[in-house]
Amino acid sequence: MQWLKSLTGAAPAAPTPETPRVPDGSRVYAVGDVHGRTDLVRRLLDLIVADAAGAPEARRVIVFLGDYVDRGPDVAGTVDLLLQGPPPGFDYVLLKGNHEDFLLRLLEGTRHLDAWLMNGGIQTLESYGLDMTYLPAAPQQATRLRQDFLAALPDDHLAFYRSLGAWHREGDYLFVHAGVRPGTRIEKQREEDLLWIRDRFLESDEDFGQVVVHGHTIVGTPEVRRNRIGIDTGAWRSGRLTCLALVGDQRRFLQT
């Protein structure tokens, strides 16, 4: 079996149980890529709170899979909302997406500005009050734009982007933004793969030792396979922000 191909030199991961489950006494909600749709986050949080009302589970966790920035109209508002904290009785787990990675590397000067602008960066800059009626045409203009962005970015927003984790595990489920590299234990995964991988993960039938819940790749409806569940339904353009709800060995979907 492919799951035996561990690259760590340690014992291979145990196979995923026939019926995966989250820890007893927990309700886990995983939310797909937001991309500046604060309006949809508010609606989905209301759906989650209603879904959990009266439920016996004391531990209630909402896992966001990353990509809060770019493409959508209200990036700054999305971060403001998340910084307010979770609904009463819930905890947040906030993961990093490749677009947050792009943003941070851009601020460090290690990513090309034009590539970011073509992938939704214009909307992020506009949401922080920058005038994007022109695009930088020279290296010195790009440097100035980086400086203006850093000056406009609130300290708590920069701290938010820097604080995001790369993966989270709940029982038999692993939550990441993009996916995992086949043949590699989670502890040995490169962050770049967790945030950016696509075809090698999506096309794999490997048993990863847990069901991988991910976003990053847009699907019309949630994609459920034996080894992974994809829940990025392109909220920024479709208006459908999707949540996977997990209780015991049961799974359901909530959607705006």
C-alpha cells in the first residue's frame, strides 16, 4: 500500500479508519477559502451557531483553511472580523493560505509584485486604502508601493498574518490549506507544499493516515474522496462559502 512509503525513516502512519471521526465531545467546523467576503463569513458564522445550538458537545471548534486576502472586496474587514474572536462558546483555529504566504513574502521583498497583483493583490491593497488606479511600472515604484502598503497595514493585521499556522489535526482529520505531499509524514511536510501543492496531491489515491480537509482548488460542490475533502467553492465569485461540519463519525456541509 502507498501509505507505507514514509520518507521519514520512522514507522509509517497507521491507515485511516474505515469510518473517520473527530474526538468525542467535539464539534468541528472547517471553513473554505474566504478571499475578502466578510459578508459571507458573517452569514456562515450565523449558520454554524444555529447548527450547534442545543447540541451536547461542549467543545466547538471553527477551523479556517486560509486565503482571507485577495480577490474579494473586503480583505481588511475580514481580518477585523476574525480579530474580534469566535462566537461565544467556540474556539478558532486560523490556518495560513498561499495568498497570505504571497502577501508576507511580498512585504519581505521575496515575491514579485506584478504576480501578486495579477492574483488578487489589487483588491487587498484597495481594501487597505491604497489608490490602485495606476500600476507600478518601474522597480522604484514597486518598492514605494510595498512601503505604502506596510505603512497602511495595521499592526494587529500584520501580527495576524504572521501568526497563522500551517496545519491542524482533529481525530482522524487533518486540516491544511492546499494539501500534503504524498509519501511524507505531516511532521516532515514543507510549509510550501501545505500552502501551494495541487496536482500531485489532488491526483493521489494514497492513504495519508487521516482524511485531509483542504481548500485552495476551486470546486463547484464539495469534493469528497476516501483520502481528502475539498471545500473551496470559490466564495469570492460564486457567493458560496462552504463549511464542513464534523461530529463523531458524521459529516455534513453548511453553505451560504
